[in-house]
Amino acid sequence: MQTKTFGETGIRVAAIGLGTTGMGTKAFHSQEYVRQRIYSLQLGMDLGMTFIDTASLYGNGFSEEVVGSALKGKRENCFLATKFYPNEEINSQEIQLGLEASLRRLQTDWIDLYQIHWPNPRVNYEKVFEVLEKYRESGAIRNFGICNFSPQETWDLAKSIPRISIVSNEIEFNLQNQMMGNAYLDSKVFSGAILAYSPLNQGRIVGSKTQAKLIEVLAEKYQATPSQVALAWILSFERIFPIVKAATQEHVKENAGAMALVLSNEDIQSLSDSSAEETVEVKPESIKLRGTPQRNPYLTLEEAIRNPLNLIPSPKILSESILRYGLRMPIRVLSLAGNKDSFEYELDSYDPFDQVKKYWAWKIAFPGKPIPVSIGKVFQ
Ligand SMILES: NC(=O)c1ccc[n+]([C@@H]2O[C@H](COP(=O)([O-])OP(=O)(O)OC[C@H]3O[C@@H](n4cnc5c(N)ncnc54)[C@H](OP(=O)(O)O)[C@@H]3O)[C@@H](O)[C@H]2O)c1
């Protein structure tokens, strides 16, 4: 299966999309690594993954620039998704400039999917889409999507912009973390496409020893790799599209191979059943914040509220979403030495800022209360 129908749009889109995080910034990147990423994106498209997901926030626009280079000669065949993050002081000129800058960096006249990167309860989306609808009419934007919206947030958004069609939502969905994906599969709130980010659980693939054993058995049975089984499991959900980041060519080829793998209904069910997310609540003081000057995790509540690194969404805004919608949002941590009476964790460094935002948002929303964490481990 190379393509699937994209939600309710009727458009056929590559079943697996290519992720584009971690390329660095214009000022700080390795040229050799960027060359490798361009080659891997082009290889991915040549192997049928003609769907790229980027964002204006990734490397402050640098990821879009790299994608623009990778798309040379391939734009017509690629479904291109990028993201924007409107802030609460809606300024139509800023929204227009943001879109035009993305088009310029991507070296294209149109974006197939323009997505709101994160919900922000302070934003008046009616005003945002008043500006953007003109671009949809002119063809510069073909579809609108959202990311990281819970079902209730999606419902509220749809009510506030009744004339706008939102065709997709990009959320985390993998064997370890099925929480949000299941919330959508179980609810009738949204029938668009779901883009599953971190489909390989950020390279860990599984989330528990049980899953690790199961996926080995299935990989053997299907003569495939564990990653291919994990991707094929996501592909089995009709409207879910995994977005996988792979810098290495071996990984790109392996991931493309997953599009040909069809698991039996029984095996799909056993993978789903194996996946109860290992979320526990831990004392805030058991999470050690470590950082470097470049990757400062914020060390005080005051600093987190001030948000000097301009993390988006800010911990404060994220805390407002948590409070308003009752979101749990486990923070991914790594286990340090522990015994049965005392455990210590540190924030996962795969995407440290993502965890920093959630950690402080939780502390702002519920001072002193236990924090929900998902404990990341490598099981292979
Ligand atoms: N909308 C949002 O808020 C949001 C948030 C997070 C992510 N995303 C999107 O989703 C994309 C993917 O998410 P992610 O990077 O968090 O997680 P991921 O795709 O689950 O994991 C990427 C990691 O898995 C490794 N990998 C790739 N293919 C593999 C294979 N076949 N076998 C073993 N390891 C493999 C990669 O290694 P190599 O790179 O070394 O090959 C990389 O370390 C991002 O790039 C981004 O486009 C969106």
C-alpha cells in the first residue's frame, strides 16, 4: 500500500510521511549532515514516501529551507505539509508574512497542508482563518490542518470556525503512547486524517519488555524488522499516516519497506492490546533537571513563566490548556538509578525542550502535585 485517502479530502497521499526535525539552524548546522538529510528525503520520495512534514519553527525556518532544496524537481509529486503558530496578538500582516516566508523557504507556490502547530487557548482562530482563507482561495494553501489538539480542543476549534474545514490533526501515536490516538479513534469528534508523529517512539520502537518480545516474534513471522512491524501496525488504521524521521539511508529504505507489509487482524489486535502506556505519577523532586547553557531546561518556576527561550507553546500557555481541558500529557523521562523506595529520573534528551515545556506546564498548573511521566527505555 503506497498511498491512502487523506481523511475526507479524497486526495491520495503517500501512506508514510517523512519527518524533518533535527536539522539544526541556519547558524548552527553541519553541512555534511544536512547533505545527508537532503539525500535521505530524496531517497524517501523516490521510494514512494512522497509526503513531507516540516514546520516554520523547526530550526527557525531552516528545516523548511532544507526541504525546499530536497524538493527540487520533485515538488509536483509531493504532498507538502508545514506548520505555523499564531500568537494571541493576531496581526494579519504577521500571519501573511509568516506564510509567505514559508513559501519562499520551501521554494514553492503552494502548501498542501498548512497546520496550526500547537493549540493556544488565548488565540482567536476566527481572525486567523479570516486572513488565511484568502490564501486557500488563491491556491497558495490547499488544506488546513492542526497538530496536538485533543478531541475537546478540536471540537471547540470547529465551533469557532464553522466555515473552515480542518482536514487533519498531527499527534503523537506509537506503540508506547496511544493515548491521544485512541481518544480520536474512540470518538466521533473528528473524522479527518491523523498524522502519527514519533511513530517509532523516537527510535525506541516499543515501550515495554512485553512489546519488545512481541515485536521480535512478529518480525520473525513476517520476515520483517521490528520498525517495519511498528509502522505496519500504524498503517493498519485506515486514516492514520505515520510521519517518521530518518536521517540514515538504511532507515529510509527499511521504513519504505513497511508500506508493503500487511499484518493479520489478530496481530494488529495483539500489538494494540500490548500497548497500555506505562504512565506513572512521580514526585516532582524525583525529576532532576540537567542542562547545558545551550540546552537550559529552566531551573525555576519564575524562569519557566518568563520563558526567555521563547519555547512554543510557552509552559504558561500549555498549563492553561492542561487546566482548561484536563489534559494529562505525560512527560517523557529516563530512569536513573533507583531502588524500590526511591527513584530518580531525568528529562529525556531526544527532544529535551518538548519535555521541559510539559514539565513546567504541569508544575505551573498543579504546584507540588505528582507529575505524570512516561518512562522511556531502550528494549532492543
Ligand atoms: N506536530 C508536532 O508537534 C510534532 C512533534 C514531534 C514530531 N513531529 C514530526 O514527526 C517526525 C518524526 O518524529 P520523531 O523524530 O519524534 O520520532 P520517530 O520518527 O519515531 O523517531 C526518529 C528516530 O528513529 C530512528 N529511526 C528511523 N527509522 C528507523 C528504523 N527503521 N529503525 C530504527 N530506528 C529508526 C531515527 O534515526 P536516524 O534519524 O538516525 O535515521 C531517529 O532517531 C518529526 O521529524 C516531525 O516531522 C511533529
